[in-house]
Amino acid sequence: MSLNTFGHLFRVTTWGESHGPALGATVDGVPPGVAIDEEMIQVWLDKRKPGTSKYTTQRKEPDQVRILSGVFEGQTTGTPVQLMIENTDQRSKDYGDIAEKFRPGHADITYWQKYGIRDYRGGGRSSARETAARVAAGGLARAALNTLAPGIEIQGYMTQMGPHAITGERDMSQIDQNPFWVPSAETADTWANYLESLRKSGNSVGAIIEVVARNVPPGLGAPVYGKLDTDLAAAMMSINAVKGVEIGEGMAAAMLTGEDNADEIFMGNDGKPVFSSNHAGGILGGISTGQDVVVRFAVKPTSSILKPRQTITKSGESAEIITKGRHDPCVGIRAVPVGEAMMASVILDHLLLHRGQIGANRGKIG
Amino acid sequence: MSLNTFGHLFRVTTWGESHGPALGATVDGVPPGVAIDEEMIQVWLDKRKPGTSKYTTQRKEPDQVRILSGVFEGQTTGTPVQLMIENTDQRSKDYGDIAEKFRPGHADITYWQKYGIRDYRGGGRSSARETAARVAAGGLARAALNTLAPGIEIQGYMTQMGPHAITGERDMSQIDQNPFWVPSAETADTWANYLESLRKSGNSVGAIIEVVARNVPPGLGAPVYGKLDTDLAAAMMSINAVKGVEIGEGMAAAMLTGEDNADEIFMGNDGKPVFSSNHAGGILGGISTGQDVVVRFAVKPTSSILKPRQTITKSGESAEIITKGRHDPCVGIRAVPVGEAMMASVILDHLLLHRGQIGANRGKIG
Amino acid sequence: MSLNTFGHLFRVTTWGESHGPALGATVDGVPPGVAIDEEMIQVWLDKRKPGTSKYTTQRKEPDQVRILSGVFEGQTTGTPVQLMIENTDQRSKDYGDIAEKFRPGHADITYWQKYGIRDYRGGGRSSARETAARVAAGGLARAALNTLAPGIEIQGYMTQMGPHAITGERDMSQIDQNPFWVPSAETADTWANYLESLRKSGNSVGAIIEVVARNVPPGLGAPVYGKLDTDLAAAMMSINAVKGVEIGEGMAAAMLTGEDNADEIFMGNDGKPVFSSNHAGGILGGISTGQDVVVRFAVKPTSSILKPRQTITKSGESAEIITKGRHDPCVGIRAVPVGEAMMASVILDHLLLHRGQIGANRGKIG
Amino acid sequence: MSLNTFGHLFRVTTWGESHGPALGATVDGVPPGVAIDEEMIQVWLDKRKPGTSKYTTQRKEPDQVRILSGVFEGQTTGTPVQLMIENTDQRSKDYGDIAEKFRPGHADITYWQKYGIRDYRGGGRSSARETAARVAAGGLARAALNTLAPGIEIQGYMTQMGPHAITGERDMSQIDQNPFWVPSAETADTWANYLESLRKSGNSVGAIIEVVARNVPPGLGAPVYGKLDTDLAAAMMSINAVKGVEIGEGMAAAMLTGEDNADEIFMGNDGKPVFSSNHAGGILGGISTGQDVVVRFAVKPTSSILKPRQTITKSGESAEIITKGRHDPCVGIRAVPVGEAMMASVILDHLLLHRGQIGANRGKIG
């Protein structure tokens, strides 16, 4: 049994395996009247798709999305939108070894333990290919946000690769200028050298991604178990290989005093509250403050490596394993658009939830 | 509008405000035939209740739980269990100031922005008192686990307070011997001095809590959006003041190579897989491996401090605020039993989900 | 395991047993800013409470509701509202016999088969007392409707008791003038005689209740599995003893031709569509049309009767059973306010769902 | 916004419009290890597909199902199963008239009122074509039931068409021998004559369908809002054109006395309880008794008829409408396999829910 849906009102169910005929997202709760076509979604899929640089898997997947339902004459109708991506470059023979052996650090063993059957080809459902469906749904979420709450911007980028944190001033204009989505030309160079060496040695490495949502209206989040940060934590932790999630100050909040942590409040010239700092990451009590919403997550290194590791087989025998196939040396790179997609989906979901509350005498300040 | 329920099959809805007549947890999905009485739940509430040391709020709340439904002749019946705790020591006059001013770093402003009305007394629904209901539900979850899967142990402890991480060898027998639930007598002394000084200065500080679940069977977790780590991340992030959640290696996974991160697998003498390490924190692909499940979360410092901070009033005027009331200088201390309760609830929930899957030819190894 | 919550956004979880200390409803998703106090809820509970005429159970329960959370200074805050009703007139000794024997037509045997334990006192959770919690929640729903969509009226009444259908012209002003909530003085007399004779003989009888919602805006209902009629059918069928639910023409729709069934459409003077008839019961394709929403449901006769019936004991022995206790000869009477409460809850829930859809260019006609 | 998913653990989300490129069902919660292939599902689709007799729409749709995910080497893997059916015989030009006018008795007007946009081609999402997806999911549910609980049989048939109820003794062997799935050769003849005449006159008619599930184990159903009968009522009411649902005695339960309604209980030779009758329709207190589960539902006549009816246009002008297209004169006929599919899905869902309750000391009798 599995639970493959996320969201309260904007509900995304992803389906499909790495080497099956297709995968996709069944998206329910899309508001009607949103302008959308395949190209508007494709642009995000292209950002995530494999093979765009030598630092990602060389599997050639065009990841071409098709809209099968829920759109009529260029607009959503309020009915479920089916987004389908056909798989085209499966090389299942690459995976023969994995049919019997469990890759250390991979879901091979747990899927077997849970289900007693697994589609081992390319990791089946546990493959990072599943995230293509998230990105497609995220593209739809962005389009809906553009209609319902124009001005919201969502941007992701890497801030750490292995031992190398981003250095120097952040320059957001650099994000699209390097294969790592890092806002620093200097860091991009450092990482390029580091990763090239790692890739050649058949190893892999982890990464940290930060995603920011700007111009999010205050009031989003449904305490106490549908808090905005709760749902963001779940959304990011559900991405393959993620091992930690932080909001604003994150784990470092433990090291602050109350005096230092308090984001002081002032009135802005536009009659809206402004804050002296953003330790909170734009969320207090699970509800957006109107500041930037800031989320970070850590992606562990790819488990499929050329370095030999000890493992066991399904029949319980010891074995050494080397994973050939085609794998990302730093799967964190392609997690950037995935993190953006999850942010977009969660923000839209909470916007819809909050609007359902109409009739409330919402709080005005001043 | 709010969403106050967590869990898939073991569903806990908490209700109540800090200064209302009572608060509690409506717990649905409790398996029938679980031996339970109020005392079995009270023991956990006593661990969380305020006023047990000078390092926690001096509000005097006995936090006495009453079971109002779902239990007959000492056993659960499979119907909803209502756990109610009456509030007895409200001093609402302490909060007059807060009615008009928003505490920086607190949910005061966002509840106002979202709802346009808020029960400001003691923080209302955003108060840490809400966690008493979680602990009560967690006590019930532990009892159910004892019946359904005897042997599972859940233990929480603090590993960091402000700048001071735990030092020296961990000695689990020390956890219950100090007011900080820290597995180190030496660290307890350091923290005592540090916190005493902080408390006297009217300041507060953050903390990191680690919670471990031992003897969890493999196979728990429902990929890809009801993963065990996803649900744990949501559960912990939903606790007041939490800003980061880590599974196993956590954020540090970003710094590892694939070679180092791989927990190698061997066959144990008992015919079960054993792992050379536990970077994974007991979870791979969102499913438990049978290793210890390890979660950490960071709690920010209490926002209610005696240090003066700049803020605004409801009418938009600048103001300085000092929060008197009775507050925890390190609310992370009392978050330890809360983290345990969330772990117990999530593990039970996934045990029930997994058992619903009967009929599967689950995977045997060897 | 059980599922004791209904509703999508307005979510009501009922808890409690017939002879436990209390029962109630945990209501989440109540919009903020709704004026409410206990008296506004009590008025509906008084309509349902036992012992108001000789035609209902003589158990004396004041059914006094207490609001324990979610309301501050006379308004809802958007946080969960706990509505508690204490049980005061339990006579558990009446039920000794039922501890061992299963009443035919009653849930005694199935609760035992499912759970292996049951609170047999007064039927435990399967008692019609559970519906008090629904009525309390329904009172809150009515208050919210008054705030969000003033003008919606919800009214229930009986249309059939045993072999006697309502006769003559319906006179709605009569509904509150007789103990059967029947819109006909003449029918009330017939039923009084019939039921008195039945009650004396220790027998019971079934009934049909109709509930109408007037001034419901068009557009409510979430096809295709959260249709307005789907949710109404579930809501009514979930009431104890209900065996059938009809919308508009109901089962008789089977006998109509398409020509006869079509409610023809015209434009009204106010620029809104008007219909020549209402075979649809105010719902087309699962969405409200703006006409009266009309639901009917059949309640079977009370199973607890003085007439001796054959049954078995828990140990599998044949036995004869006579149920003494205090029971309703026609439990359908007290189902009238319960049906109204369910209608109010479903309408409010769909109003909230529909409003969440903001941003849609909703359809204007003309 | 819409809610297109049903089920608690066996969760079916249908998607697609009548004249879009495809439609289908995303099925989550399928237990692993269930033997399945496309042919096992196709057999049920063939039963529902149009054009099999002159009494159904002449649209030519092969309704060929493709399994796109969740199945590996002939078995389910526990991951979502995507069942896709491509549309091949859309004749959208037939529907030009409907773009502007609302068919009386049809969802045309309410979709417009709700969403402000609608895919009018063939009724879009409100078309009976949506039920093909339900039937596909139902085929999968049947396969899972065969694996988890062999012996359960689910059978639907018609019992009434317009004014003509089934007459004579029921002969179940006749069900597959006539185009109406009626268990009576004599009635089939009567209906054939009646419907042929109706069809020629361009009219349509309603019907009643009964669905029986045999060998359902006792204990299924989750009171009080996930009762087996509650979920069956919702499942059937969610089918297009259904206006009433009955369990066992149904609406006629209102006419019974408690003495007559009580299904007396005896011990069978096999040590299981047997009942003297089945007024309950196999369900007491929302939980299955082990008797046959019996559900009936009424389908209204097709709204798309050749008889001219008065209506209005989108611009609010009066108009007469005649619906040409290709329509079922009695859509109830094709609702038979749909009702079976819903029954299969609900029974499987509750079987999974009930099994999640393991650890219960379930009730033994005797």
C-alpha cells in the first residue's frame, strides 16, 4: 500500500516507474480559468531533465509532457488535469545486477522488505525520475499562482556541494549561468573542478538547496498540523535523497538567544509591517508573515556509484556491488527545480485553503 | 480555517487554547483491545508539565488527563478516545499587554493577519500548551505499540543548548538524571550554569533534540508522499518553535560522498540484515530498514522574553515590548517528551498502514 | 479502527458512548468571526433531546452543551471548537442482558465481530445518543451559514410513519405544533393514535424524514466524488438506522421518462434561472442549481423492543431476547433535527470548498 | 475546484473528459502481489462499453485499457496503477448546440454556474464516459479481492425499467442472457418492447439496479462516518444520474415494525451465525454481518433526448432544445457494471481498513 498524493485542496498524485511506459501527475483541485498549455509546463521540465550537462545522468529523456484532461481551449476547467510523460530511453539491461543485489544507501532493500516485489529497473518507483511528475505539477501550480496571486516569485539554487559552501557575495543573476544553479560565478568554478574529479573517480556527493518564495501574502498556513512550514518540510523531505529540511534560521536557531532571534517589527511606508531581519524564514506560528519564505534542504549523495561496496543478495549472500548504469554524480543539482516545484505547489495549496476562509474579518493592521 | 489533525489511520485532533477551560486530543483509529488507563498516560504528561524545575515556566498546571470515551473496562474499544486536560492556573491578566502588541518572533502577528481575531491570552492556540494534548495522545500510541509490536522503544534527549553541544561520551543512563534530558552529566552541569545566567538576564535560548526509535520493524513507510521520514519531518516541524528537522545524517549528508554515505549491508547471525553504519537514520526510500530511526529537530528560543524589543501595535503604532508572564527560558527542554510523543504516534500510524497491506507476499531475505 | 470524522473543510469528529462520562464533537475548520454561544447551539439540542413527549425515550438527559475551545469573546477564532455534552442519566443496569445477547437488527453482533470488545451499555458508540454530537455541530454550522450566506433555511419534517404517509395539503406552519414534526395536523392525529397503540404493545416502527434547504446558492458541490448529493447521501446514511436516501425524485426517478423528468429552464424577472419543476431536488451533476435542495431518508424501526425475538449469545447459544431499557418507539421522530444538522454541515462544507475556488471566472448567465 | 478521489486506502482518482484525448483512473493503495493484466480489466470494460446492443449509445468506443504503471511481471507492486483509456470516436460537432444552450435535467447549467467554463463536448467531465474509469478500477479491485479474500462474488442486475418492475421468480442464470442484465427472460421481453418504442420516439427512461456482494466477511465497515453502508451510499450516489440509494429493505424500512424488521439470529452448523431474513441488507451499525450485502440505486432517465424542451442560453435567452448526438435511451443498463465496480472498490477498501486493525482480539462467537 502506498500514499502517492500530496496537498489539501491542490492535490497531486504522481504515478509511474523509471522504466515503465510512462509516468505522470494526476492533479486535482486546479482552479478553473487558469491559462495553461504544454509549453508553459515544458519549460520547467527542461530545467530538470537529464543530460543537459556532463554533471547529470546521460540518460536521454526528452521528458515531453502531454496534457490529457482538464484543459479546454487553453484554460483549466476545474476538473482533474492529467500530465503524462512517456519514458523513451530505458536501458533496463543496465540493471540486471540490481535485480539480485541491494545497493547500500538505496531503497532497493526496503522496497523488497515492504512489498515483497519490486520493479528493480532503474529503481522503479524510487527513482529520481518520479520527480519529473512533481515538476510538471509544479509548472501548473505556478500558472495558477500567476492567475490568483500575481507577483509571487519562486527561485531555487544550490548553496553547498560536499565540503564546499557557496563563497562570496550572492549574485542571483548568476543562477542561470552555470550548471549548478549557484548564485556565484566563483563558486561555480570551484564546484566544476571538484565534481569533475569526483565523477571521474566514480563517486558522488551531497548538496544543499535553498528555495525562496517572494511576495507571498501574509496569512497562509493552517495551524497546527497544516502549518505552512509543516507542509513545506513534508514536501521537501518527500523528495528522493533528502535528509534534512530547514526553515529560515533552521538548525542554527538552536544556537540563538531569544533576543537575537526576534525579528523586530516596524511599520513600512506602505502601511504594511516590515521586519528588521528574517530568522523566521517568513513563517511564524505556521503562518506566512509576508516576508520571503525561505526553505533549505540537504540531498544525500547518489547511492549508485562505481566504487565497490559490500552488500547482500535477495538470497542473503554477501556480495560486492558496483553500480554502472547512468547516474548523477550530484543528484542535488537536479533537485533545484524539484524544490521549486514543491514550493509552488505548497504555496498554491495554502492560498486556496486560506481563500476558503472567506467571510472572516481578517486582521488589518493600522 | 485550520487543520488540526495528524495521522493517516491513527488520527489525532488536538483542540484547546492556553487559557480556555480545557484542552485535549480526540484520537481516532486506536486499535481495540489495548490496555490503557489514565495513569499510563499521566506519566508522560508529568514529564512535560511545567514547573518541574527552575528551568521551565513556573505556571502550575497539574495537567491531569481524563479519558472521556473509547475505553471500556480498561481496554480500548476501537472507538474514538477523548483525552481532556483542564486548565487550572490561567493568569490572563499577565497578558494584557499582548492584546495590543505583537511579540517579535511570535505567532501573535500572523494569527491576527490570518484570522482577524485571536485569543491572545497566553498565546491562545499557538501556545506550547497545545503540546500537552500531543503528549497525551503519544501516551496512548505507546500503549498501542506495546500491544501490537512489543519491544519498540522511543527515547528523546537534548544534544545542544545554544552554543553548547553535548560533550564527551553519551551515557543514556543519565537522561533521566538531569532537568535537560541530556545523556551526559558533565554537559548537564555546563547547561545548568549557562541557562541560569540566561534566565536571570531575562533572555532565552534554542536547543536541539534527538529522538530515537529502536526495534522498529522494517517495511514501515508509504512512499512517495507518506514516507516515514516525510511524516516524521511534518510531525516534528508542526511542534511550536521548531525550525529544522533532520533524519540520520541530516543536513550534514550534503557533505558526504556516496562512498562514505553508503551504509554497507551484511547478514547477521539471526538471518536479518545488519548495517555497518546508520547514516540513513533507519530509513531508505521512505521505508524503515530495521535500524534505529533517528530524528533531530531544532527549537528556536522562546519569543516571550524580558529583553525589550521593538514592535508594532494592532493599530500600527511603534512600541517597545517586554513580555512578563511565566515563560520557559529554553522551551526545547519540554520539547523532549513532545518529540517522543510525535515519534510514537507516527510509528504507530505507519504500523497500522503497513498491516493494512496484508496479503502481500512480503520480501524475505535469505 | 474507526473513522469518526465527516466533512472536507468543515470537519466534525464525534466521540463518546451512550453511558460514558460525556460525548461531543470536535469541530475543525470553523471560519473565524462567527458569533456563537452555548445557547445558540442548545436550542437545536433541545429539539432532539429525549423525553420531550411520550413518543420518545424516557431517559432524562438535559443534553447541556459546553463550548470548551475555539471561541473568544463571543466569536469563533478559526481554531477547533470542542462541544461537550455530559451524560447524566445512565442506567447501565438496564443493559445487563445485552452484555451477553445480541439484539436482532442491532449493531450488537457486528461491533462484537469487528472489535472483539464492545461497550454494551446502552449500545455504546452505536447508540442514537451519538447524534446529539451531530446536532451540536449542526448548530455551529447554522451559525456559520448565517454569517457567510445569510438567508439559507434548513427545515426537516416527517412524511411517513409505518404504513401511514402524510395526507392532505402540507402546512409547514404545523411542523412545530406536533410531536412528530409533520406538516399536517390531521396526519399528526393519525400518527398519535397509531404510535400510542404500537408503544403499548412494546413494538416500534420506521419513518421517512424529508429535509429541505432553501436559498442555497448555485455552484455548490465538487464533482465527481465530492458531489453535493454524494455527500448528502453519505451524511444521511451515516445516521443510525437509516436504510435509504433519496434526492429530489429519488427512487421514483426510475419510473420517469426523460421528457417528464426534465426540469425546464426559464429566465426569472430577477435575471436568475427558474425551473418549471424540481425533480432534480436542486442538484444537477452533483452541483446545486439554486433551487431547493431536497433530501429524504428512511429510518428503520428501533431494534430494542419488548416483543420477544430469537437470537444467540456470545457463547453461541440460542436465546430469546426482550429489550427493556428506555427506547424510542419511533426513532425517526428524533432523527428530524439530526437530518437538519447533517444538511447544515454539508451545505456549509461545500460553501467553504466552493469559496476556496476564488479567482474562477464563475459563470454568469445573461 | 473538484474532488475526484474516492476510497480510504484503496484510492481511485478518475480523470478525463468525454471528448478529450483520453480518460482513466489513477489507483493508489493497491496491495502488492496481485496478479493482473489488461485482459482481466478489459472483460469488465467490455460489459460497460457502448454500442453492444441497440439499447445503448451507438458511439463506437473500444474502451481499450492500458496499464501504465504499478505492475511488474504480471503482479502489482504496491505503487500506483495508472489505467488509461484513449477516446477514439469523438464527434464533437454533434454538440455545437449544447455550447450555448443548457439541457434541462443535465449538468450543463451547473458546471457553468460553478466553474464559469466547461468542456461542453459530450458533457465533458459530467459525461457517463467517466464511469469507464470506475469500471477499470473496479476490475483491479476484483482482482485484489480474489487474492486477499477469495470467494467474494459481486453481481449487479436491473430490477425496474420505467413503470415495469421485474416480474416472476428471479433466475440469476438469465442475467447474462439479455441486454438488460435482468434475471428474468420474461421481463427482458417486456422491457425490449417498451424500450424499443421509447427509443423510436426519442424519449428515455429511468431504471433501478441492484448489486449484491456474497461471502463478504463480517466486520467490514468503520463506524460512524466510514460505515460500509455510508460508503456504499456515497459510491452509488456519485454515479451519474443516480437519485436514490437503498440498503437491504431501503426506503420500505419505514413501513416495517420492529418486530418484523428484526432479522432473528441462530447458530449455523458451521458455527457461524445465520439470520432468518436479511432486511438489513447485510449491514448492521455500518458493519457487515456476513450476510449478502444488498444495495439498490435508481438512475434517472437520460437528459439528452429528441423531445423538444424549453431552456435558456448562456446569454439568458429562452430557447427550445433537442439533443441529437448518440445517447442511451436507458442509461441505467450500462450502470449495472458501474454499480458492480463501485461495490468491488468499496468492499476492497474496507477489507484493507479492517485488516489494518490487526492485533484486535476480534470477537469470536461460541
